[in-house]
Amino acid sequence: MKFSLFRSWGFVIVLLANSTYAHHPLNLSIAKENVENYYECGQYDKDLNKLIDRAIKHFSKISATDNKAVIFDIDDTMLDDYCNEKHVDFGYIPELFHEWIMSANLTAIPQTKRLYDYLRKRGFHIIIITGRSFEEYNATVKNLKEQGYTGWDQLILRNAQEKKLTAQAYKSARRLQLIKEGYHIIGSVGDQWSDHEGGNAGYVVKLPNFRYVLN
């Protein structure tokens, strides 16, 4: 259906008047300030502590057997990217993100480390599935080990054929592959819903992330 210019704008105005677009979005600088306050004034840590306490309570009721595994994401789950992202005003610059990974100096998120250590002590298998590229493997291993993340069973990074997949498609396919290898996935720890969606995730430990969304 075609509209004249006048009728087109009139139609748009009616839509605006009867939609959420009629309500102004939050000013970007205020939104960023709110994010900074959440991460830097203690609420982020409080929320993480509650989530990890709840997860440990859940896993304490499960017996560790030879094939039971928990899946972990890396960025903003095991390792903290917050300060680097704040330095670039919470933007995403692929070249810089790659540099941060290759520097291998990201710090562990203490709450995740506590859960990781608990699961390792109990004897559960730990499998890490990250959206990082395979050429970043050595730097990733170095960073994880220097931050005390040792003893994991597998570290899975995207290969060349997986680079264009969405995070959900990539990670769910990898979990299915692990199931076929004989693992029983009892839990998934990650800051994105795409870390968990797509099946075979077990008990979901969704960490807070108010800076970005990966599908």
C-alpha cells in the first residue's frame, strides 16, 4: 500500500502516539552512569554472592559421578572485562577486545572462582565453552591458569566454521556434542542467556550483565 507524503507522516505520528516510542528512552549518559553505579557501588557483588550461594546449595545435593559436568563461559563469567570496557565507554571494538584477550591479564571474578573451586573439589568435570576464536587459545589458557582456573577437562573455542554462528547456536551445538561424548551436563554458568539456551544446559547459573547482550 502506498501513502502520500502527508498521509505517511500522519500514519507515523499516530503510531508514535500509540506506542512505546511516545515515551522517551533513558538518556545514554544517565544509562551508563547507572551501569557504573551498579558495578562499582557493591550491588553487582551482592547479586553475584547470592547467585553463587544458591548454586553451591543446589550442587551440594548432587553426587559427583564419572560423567557429570558443569559448563562455564569465560568473559564476564570467569574473567572480568569491566574495566577494559569502561575505558572505551562501554563500546565494542573487536580489535581492542582481541588485544585484551591476547594480553592474558584479565582478572578472575571471585564469586565464579569460588563456585569453580567448589565444583572441582567435589569432583565434577569442568568444561569451558567460550565464544573466543581458536587463535586465542594459548593466551586464554595462560590467563585462566594464572588466575587459578586449573584442572578443567576441556577448553572449547570457536573454530573457523563456527565464527559466523550465533552464540546460542554455537554453544548449544557444542553441548550436544559433549552429550554424545558421554557427558551428563548438570549445570551451565554464564553471563548471557545465549550461554544456556538451546537445550542440555542443566541447572542455569545466569550471572548479571547490564552492559551488552549476545544472541
